[in-house]
Amino acid sequence: MILILLLLVPLAAGLASYAAGRRRAMEAIHLTGFAVVFVLAFLLSGRVLAGGPVTIYDSFLYADALSALVILLTAAVSLLCSVYAIGFLRVEEQDGALGVEDGGAGARTKLRLYYTLTPLFVFSMLLIGLANNLGVMWAAMEATTLASVFLVALYGKGTSLEAAWKYAIIGGVGLSMALFGTVLVYYSGRALGGSDTLAGLNWSYLAIHASRLDPKTMRLAFILALLGYGTKAGLAPMHTWKPDAYGEAPVPAAAILSTATLNCALYALVRFYILTSRSVGPELPGGLLILLGMLSMGISVPFVLIQKNYRRLLAYHTIDHAGIMATAAGIGGKLGALALMLHMTFHTVAKALLFLCAGNVSQHFRTDLFRRIGGGVIRVMPLTGTVFLMAILAIIGMPPFSLFQSEFLIVQAGISSGHYLASVLFVVFGTGVFAGALLHVGGLVLGPRTGAPAADWRPWQGAPVLLLAVTLVVIGLWLPGPLFELIRAAARVVAGE
């Protein structure tokens, strides 16, 4: 029943918001729906830890520890962003940033669009985690693009429409390759019993019989899946849509894109990686993941160093972290899998916090450019400035924050498994991103004060920032036992246990 409710609640919230039309009703539906989704995700995680995978409808819907972790992270980010969105969109409406001064009809239409599409967007991501059938998982991934592309274009500016068009075209081409990869997986299992039924594409069934899948076909299937889902994750060289989309989408939507959607794309890649590793061995899929991971990290460095727009800086930083997680998956083994799951969890908290802080700064100064703000954000916005600096220190891997731990584990896993070149490049590229991000954000927060007036405290936007900041500090020192057990269980799935 939990699996069904996880899908029905956001779907119902989106439809109810569309029918409601009034802002306060949409806000209440939005917040209530995501609160219920989070509770359901929490309960699902407990059930998986207590009794193993949860399935219904002859394993059509299937949740193991990996699914449960991705769903829990998606639900948590969605809930916090739903709280933030209420305050953020109210200010956008009042300031006329939605297109019509003082909340005219055009602004109300855009609010309705946001509160309708965001639950449908989250519904698609939850379906990715729950779909046992690889074809259904692909369809759900395609649905995330269809829902989020209109969120990217929400403001209706020329740059927003261009970003949405680029996102739709590049994402569509990428996912078409993922579809071909899915078809080839089905073809590779044609000799298996029951392959002529819908269950022939069920991941749980294919994983058991992966050693009997046709090796040549699986090699090509993984390459296509890597290109397809790698595009959705923003791995280089398929990353070019990401800075534009993250820079133009409303901040709460950008925060979800940079965390939950990235996690879902990597989740799909991991599913294909497990099948391919059991069929042809880990060398080919692992090597390709490391190659694209290193390329993503390397490409991010110069763009972070010369960046003039702080939301685009966060986008390139997300490309870097997509590369970090792809590298961890490619290194593989128990340690690499554990590092991947830890990094996914820590990155979700830190990157969501960074985008919400960036949204506060952008809304107060009405610009995303470093040079137009100058500096002194910590004096104008004490809470946002302090947390922004703390979060950037965490995301670039400064100890004692949690991402230092996961990145250290990745290097350790690389060295212990003989990936010496990748380990050296990992440190070199990480140092470059470290320098660029700290230089830019440090100057923005601590630089000479601008003439901007002090910002007012806004509870709807301040509360999720405070909660994420406290969470970021706590998980750097201590992980709650049940969460750590869920991460370990997910790592065992990734490691093929």
C-alpha cells in the first residue's frame, strides 16, 4: 500500500492544485502533499530495513534499499523546497518577477503552473525509484523532462525559453539512446524463460539471470544507457543544457533538479551497471563511468574558475559532483559503492542548501552576477551569508564536513583498487574546483559591503535554510543509525551483493 500511496499522493496534489486555482489553496495542497510523501518515504525505508525489498503487483513496483534511499532523499528535498517555494513565489509575485505587477492574472497563471507541475515532476521521480520494469523506468525519466521543462521556462523570458528548448532537445536525444539501450537489454535476455512477458524487463528478474544475458548486446546496451542517462545526470560531454536550465528555473525547481533528478539519473545508471557487470564483468562499464566522471570533473574546473554568475557556478559544481559520483560507481567494490551512497546523501543536503541560499541572494539583489553585487552579503543578509559560506566550504570538501569523508573514501577506493591515475586526477580536479568556488563565493559573502539595504527575515524561506544548515553540520559529525544502515544496505545493492 505504501508504494501505491507514494505515487498517488503527489499525483493527486498536482491535480488538486490545478483545480484549486487560488494561491493559498495551492500552497496548502503543495505543502500537505509533500509532507505526506516524506512520511511515506520514511515508512518505506523502515520496512525495507526491517524486511528487505517491498514489492506489489507481481513485482511491477519494487523497492529495495537503493530505491528507498533515493526516494527518501527525493521526498526530503521536495518537502523543504515546497516550504521555501511558498515564501519565494510570494515575493516573486509581489515584485512582478512573474511577469505582471502586483499579482495580476499572468502571475497567477504561472503560480498555478508551478504548483501543478512540481508534484507531477516529483511523481515521475518517485516512479523511477519504484519501477521494477526498465521500460517503465525509462518512461518515468522521460516524464521528468516533460514536467520540468515548463518549470525551466516559467518566467517566460527569452533566456528562459532558450534554456528550456536546449534542455528539451538535448534531454530528448539522450533519453532516446537510453530507450535503445533498454530495448537491447530486453533483446539480450530473449533466451530466458518468461522473456516474452512484461516481467522480462523487470530489473529484479534480470539481475538474477544477468550471467545468461548476451554479452555483446549488453556491452552496446550499457554504452547507450550511459549516454542517455548520463545526459540526464549532466555528465560531460552531454552537460551543456545544465548551466542554462539551473540558471533560469525558479530556485526551488533548480534545487530539485540539482539533487533529486541527478540522483534519479545516477540510480538508473547504477541499475544498468549492475546488470552489465554481472554479464560481461565490471571492467567495461566501470572504465566508461570513470572516463566520463573524470571528463566531467575536468571540464568543470575552468568554468568554475572564470564564472561570473553564481547560479551557473552551482550548475558547473553539480556537473563536477555528477562526475565524482560516476567515478565512485566506476571504481566499484564495497568501498566505492559505500562512498557513492554517502556522497549522494551528503551532496543532496549541501547542494539543496546552496541553491536556497543563492535564491535568497538573487531575490534580494535582483541579480545573479558577482560583479553587480560586489560583496558584503554577510552584512546585508547575516543568516544567508553565513550559511552560504558554510555550505560552499562543505560542498568543496573541507573537513570536518561530510563531503570530505565521502571524497576521501573515493580516493581510498581508487588507490586500493589500482586506479592510480584516476585517483590523482580526482585530487587535481577537486583542488581546481575548490579554489574557484571558494574564491568566488568567499568574495561574494565577505567582500566589501555594497549599498544594498539589510534584508528582512522571511520565515518561509529562512526555516528550510536553517534546517538544512543544522542537518549539514550534524551529518558531518554523526549519521543517525537507521540512515547509515540504509546507506550501507543501498551500497550492498550497488556492489552486487
